[in-house]
Amino acid sequence: MLSEPRAGRLAAWGNALIAHMVSPDDAVVAIVGEDAVHRVEGLPGESAPVGLTLALGRLRALGASGLRVALPAPGHPLGLSGPPDFNARALEAEEAVICEGAALGLVPEVYEAGPEGDVHVEVVWHCLPVREAPPADVPSLGEAERELAEALRDATEVLTRLDVAGSGPVAEAAIEAYRARAEQGREVLAPGYPPRAVRVLELAQRVGALVTLASENGHGGAVSASEIAARGEALRPVERVARRAQVAAYNSVVAERGMR
């Protein structure tokens, strides 16, 4: 979780476009990011994949009033509402976007193309029917913020006791790279999101980065099987809370609109 999910970029900038706060060109540039190109396949009324600009306009014409993010994991259908076919594809991709008001969802499929040394990334978003129902297990921004603080405190205590927090030159380099990206002035969320959503997403991304580093940097001082198991038990709920908080942040403008 060192980088933002593509579903997050699509939902955030798509919501800004729907709210007329950014131009279509600016939204597409932000969504594509460092990828080479994004296309949408299976869009109603289109027999072939289309570009993002056309796809976003068509989704609005089909009734999409907002875009929500789902970040599911095995045993945790976070942000999904069905049907099973869509949930299965979203779970395989570990992310998806659901169109509020249009009963459609988008699941990314990522391809690498080009010769060695000049590889570029292409993304195809598969447009599929979804069930119009409340998303699974998505907290409010306030709940997400409280959960993050509590989970981080509890996990830090366990990991410190077991001496398994991310350490060493690899972890330090990764943390520094993460901080450098954060300090480059990039927009954490698109225009129109409340400051609290930005704060929650930034904290969730930092927590997710720490979980990733702790998971990838060996077993630290946790040398016994029981200590390794305790480490896993400490990290799993923190990773889950960080994903819930990300979804709450990305979906906040849609959730607020629904409460008015």
C-alpha cells in the first residue's frame, strides 16, 4: 500500500469532473498518472474499448452521479455490493469503482507492454453490472480516523515488543522515497474533497506503507513461530483498518451528498 490504487484516482478525479470542478482533460491526465493509457471495455452502447474521456462522459449520461471505491481482500468484501460475478473480479484485482446511480462498476486489468528496458503500463477497465445496494463495511470519516489511531497504537506496541518493525537500509530508503513523493506537492485527493478526507487518506497511506515495510523486511527479532504468528496477528487488523480508511476517504463526497 505504498502507492494509491488506480480505483482511487479514477473515483476521486471522476467525482471532481462530475461536480464540474475540473476539466475532462485534467481529470484524465490525473487518472492515468504514470501509466501509458487507460481504456474502458464493455461500456453500454460501445462495441469496442473507448478512451477515458468518452467513457466518463457516457457514464454521466447513463446516470452516474458519483463514483465509489472498493478495496476488497479475501474474506473482506470492502466497498462491494454484488452481484457475485462482479465481486469475484473485483477481489481478483483487489480494487474496483462503483458508479452511484448507474448500476455499473469498473474493474481494472493491468498489462505491461513493450520491449525490455522500455516497458509501459496499459490499463483496461472492464465495465460490468452491479447491484444497487449499500457498500459493505465502509466506515464514516470520523470512524475511520479513530480506528486508524487505535490500530496504529496497538500494532506499534506489539511490533516494538517483538522487534519486527521495518528496519535496515531497504526500509529506510523506502520510507524516504515515500516522504519525498508526499513532499512534492502532489494532490492527495481531487478538488472538492473535504480537508478531513485528505487527512484520513494521508494517514491511511502512511499506515499502509509501514505495514508493507514491516511485512517485507524479514522477521526482525521475531525468531520463534509464536512470535512470527503474533506479528502477523498484529499487522492484519492494521492493514484492514488502513484499507477501510482509504475507502472512507475516497467515498466521502458521495457519502456526504447522500446525506443531504
